[in-house]
Amino acid sequence: MNRMKLFLLIMIFSCPVIGFSQAAGNFFYNQKASGSARLESDYTGGIYQTEAYYNNNAGYYTDKSAIDSVMELSVSVMMNQRPDAWVMILGLTQVGESMEDTHEKINDRISKLQTNLGSDFSSDDYYIDFISQSPIFGMEVEKKLFSKNYVEVPIGFEVKKNVHILFKSLEIADEIIMKAAGNEIYDIIKVQPIVEDKTAIYDRLREECIDLLNKKKGNLEALGMVLSPLFNALDEKIYCTYPINQYKDYLSYLDHTRQRLRGDERLVSSASGVNLFYDKRSDATFDKVINPLLHGPVLQFTMDMRLSYTMKRIED
């Protein structure tokens, strides 16, 4: 166990709620160490990003002289949403003298964890993911008459497996961590939040955006503006920001210049003042925020909607 894993283990068991809430585990630190700018992408591109254009008669106007200008109305809405469930991924490594013995030992640790967690979990809440198995080599002296050689020989085997655990209450997270440690399972790889019905969330955001656009349009008409476009277009974009993307590190304030409280006191500085905190995505640029009072790590769903009017040129 290297120093980083030892630090993680101490942090997790000294502050289990904080360690869990980042929904990252060791994966977060590994990505930070590798210099990755984004640990997990927002819902963008391909499946998750939608760019829908609804054009009315746009192709029938080829005469550019008939077009005067383009006016756009845009709105942005955010919804803070707590997950419906989480999946915690635990990593196990086991060594043994034979392949059968190694598999038996690692399966026994997993079975004991399931037994200790009890009836709160069903068989459907677990998924055992086999990762790898490999021989372990050692050096053996091969003696000859006038010389000796060192050769590699297999002395054992190593097996790696991951356990995926589905749970629906944050109160259970500490129990999983403690029961896992009791079975010599210390590596918390990742905690993935899950929302069951994203469609309903985006439907709600779409309704709010349409309502806001209609209000802005009504305000323009109340000011005497006449909207008589040749055609119009509607553009919407959706995103989801995971909590793991919003964790930032900061340097704790340590005043090394303070005076001793007692004459014989020795000043001992902390080994590391670097900590993490959850920095929720700012809602300053959004027209409306749904569930603004939710605190702590949450999923943040957003929708941007833009309505473009291509105006008809009015002849003198």
C-alpha cells in the first residue's frame, strides 16, 4: 500500500461522510495525479446532447433581399437533483500459493461482506466484476558446478476483482465502508450517482424554458414590437454536471508565524494543508433555478433554449 492509499484510508475512516460524499474514491485522486482536466464529461455530444432545430418554411425563402434581420430570445434553466441511488465500487486483491486457493480466499472475503451487510441488500444489488489473474514470480538460484544463475519461477498467483454495490440511502454508505474494512477491503474506487428518470427532468426543464420564452415574447409585444418573421427556429441544448466534476482542492490556512502559547511549546506543522471541497456549479447566469436550496453534492441538470426570428424586410 503506497502513501497515497494510506492517506486515503486514514481520511475515509476519520471522516467517512466527507470521504464518501465526493462520489469519487481513489479514482478521483488517480485522475488528479495524471493531470486530467475533466474526470467525467457532462452529458454532451452523441447520446446526451440534443440540438433540435424546428424550422417553419425555412427552405422556401431563397431571396435574401426579403430578409431584414434575425432576433433571438434565449433562456437557461437549471435543476438541482439528488440521486435516486448510488453504486459503490470496491476493489479487492488477493494472493495465494495456487490459483484455486487464491480464488477461494477472495470469494470468501466477498461472501463475508455480503453476509455482514445482511438483509438490507438482495442478490440483485451486487455485481462481481472479475478483473485479472496473474502469476507471481520469485528468484531461485540455479546452481552449477562452477557458477550459479538466478532464474524466475512462479511462487504464487494474484487475483483482482471489483464488487459493485447498489444502495438507495446515504445512511448505508458508512455501513458499507466499515463492513468492507472488516473484511480487509479498503479500496473504494468510485461512487456513481444514479437518477432513474432523466426524461422527466428534461421535460420539466423544457416546460420551464417554454414558459419563460413566452413571457419574454409577451414583454416585447407589450413594448409595441411586432413579431412577423418569415420563419423561426428553436434550438435547445441539455447538459448534466456530476458532483465529481465540481470538487476542487484548496490549501488550508496555516499560520506558522504565530507565537508559542507556552515557552516550552514546539510548533508542529501539518504534513499537508491540501484539502477538497464541493464547489457547486454557479447558477448566476440562469433565468430560473429549480430546487435552489438543495445543499451538498447534487446532479445539476440544465437546458438552454433559443428562439430565433428571421424578420421580414418591410418596404418603405
